[in-house]
Amino acid sequence: MSDAAVEIEYLRKRYGRFEALGGVSLTVPKGSVFGLLGPNGAGKSTLVKSLLTIIRPTECRGTLLGAPIGDRKTLRRVGYLPEQARFPEYLTGRQVISYSGQLTGVSNSEIKSRMDGLLSLVGMQGWADKAVSTYSKGMRQRIGLAQAMINTPDLIFLDEPTDGVDPEGRIDIRRMIDTMKAAGQTVFVNSHLLSEVEQVADYVAILARGQVIRSAPMSELTRGGQRYVIRSSGPVPPFVREKLEQNGIKVAGDTVTLETDNVSTVQPVIDALRTANVLIREIREEKPSLEDIFLEAVKGQGREAA
Ligand SMILES: Nc1ncnc2c1ncn2[C@@H]1O[C@H](COP(=O)(O)OP(=O)(O)O)[C@@H](O)[C@H]1O
Ligand SMILES: [Mg+2]
């Protein structure tokens, strides 16, 4: 049996003649925060909806929480915040959460006992008995998150959770994702926003035009390409500069750049600068951002396609 929360061996989805997902495989480790990243139209929502049997995949092999994808009983242990979630406007937030609990087979007494904790987690205690029609976009997302959690799911899918949410709300949503992870829940986040995923995910897969083009632990994705940047308070004197450049170290004005992940190789450079009475203002460790990696990956894919 698979120890993964999600194990997609092969997933293909066609809408008519258009292939939205072309033979995707993906593994989501249990207890992780997994970010599925990709531009709009990449197929992220299609992938999640296929796993949840909201749409019918063309071909699908794999497991969800160890059971074959599509297993009804297993879906009760799954939470889902749909993309641009819409709830009936006349329901109150509390009713939306309650209704979702009933759909996933949570008893009324359990719904009642979990309600206050959930409302406070998503910061909606004061609004729970007002109608959805009075909610802002951010408040709708908060209630959407709460209804996704009412069945204390082992696995939770959040499709673009911060879409249309203000910066403060985004921070709150990140905090909620951390809380879910701390509770041992596996969180699968779809996003077209690199910075969002970068801040929460342990694992990232990049999806473009229905294909997974990279999939790796976050730490591995951003490893390599690391460097140290030293900045002095004025231009590096020519004689020091020459010496550094002879050793393959880049110098531009007041900035010295070493392409390495080994901090000990930086020390002799600091010594050389200090010996020459150069005042050091800053030493910085730089890693490539997910954005750099994403652009690189998508670019590579574009070339292949061409
Ligand atoms: N019901 C549908 N019928 C036809 N094409 C669709 C349908 N839903 C999505 N698509 C197309 O499939 C592709 C992937 O869509 P989607 O999964 O929503 O992407 P993402 O969530 O990554 O933005 C897009 O090109 C989209 O236009
Ligand atoms: Mg989508």
C-alpha cells in the first residue's frame, strides 16, 4: 500500500478533443504541504476535480489516502475548497459549514462541537450568523476554508485559496495552512502565485499545459545556483579586484559575488577585503527563487514544444 497521501500513477483528461491533462504522475507525501504551481489554464483545477470525482477523468490510475481514486468512503476523509467557491447567498456562514459537514457524514453533535473552534481558526466568530450575501471575498474564503475542514480531513485540497483575498487575509490563510500541517493533515494547494506557494509548501510540482515539468521537495528545487554577495561601502580597490577576479570571483563596483554554497570559501575573500581596509556593509546568502526556477522550467518546456 502506498504511504503517500496522493499517488497519481497516470491521469489523463480530455475535454472533447482538447487534452487538459496529458498523462500526469505525481506523489504527495503524507503530512506535507504540497504546492501545485502553474499558470492559468495549466490544468491544476482539472487535476484536483478529477481526484475528487467532480469531473470524470479520461484515464486515471492511482490512490488517495491508500484507496483507489474515486472510492466514495475515502472522499469523506477529504476536504475541498473549490476555486472561486460559491455558496448560497441566503445561508449563514454557520449553515454553510454545517451543510458541508452533513455532506461528508459528520454527526450533528460533532458539527456542533467543532463549530466554534473552526470559526475562531478562520476568524469568523463575529460573522457566523450573517448571510453569505453580506460577506466580502476574503470572508467567503474563510468560510470556505472552515467548511473544508469540518470533517477534520486527513487530506485537504485548496484551489487558489488566496484568490481575491487582501494581504492580511493571505497571511491568515498561510497561518491556517500551517495549523493544518501541524495537525498532521496533508494540504494540497493549487496556485498560480509563486510567492504564495514558496512560503508554505514542502513539495512543489510545476504544471504547464497539462504536463508536470518539475516535481521536487522545495529545498531541492531551490538548491544549486546559490551564491554569496558581499557589499562594501565603496568601490573595491583595483588591486583587490584584480586578485579576486584572477580567482574567478565577480566584482562590480561595491559588490563581490561568489557562486558557491560553501560559506568557508567566502572567508578568505572577507580577509582580503578587510586587509585592504575595505569596509564591509553587508554579506548576503542568495538562493534562486521559485520564480527563477519556474520561468526556467516553463521556458525549457516551450522550447521542447516548439
Ligand atoms: N469544462 C471544460 N470544458 C472545456 N475545456 C475546459 C473545461 N474546464 C477547463 N477547460 C480547459 O482546460 C484547461 C485547464 O483548465 P484548468 O484545469 O481550469 O486550469 P488551471 O486550474 O490550471 O487554471 C484550460 O485550457 C481550460 O480552458
Ligand atoms: Mg484553476
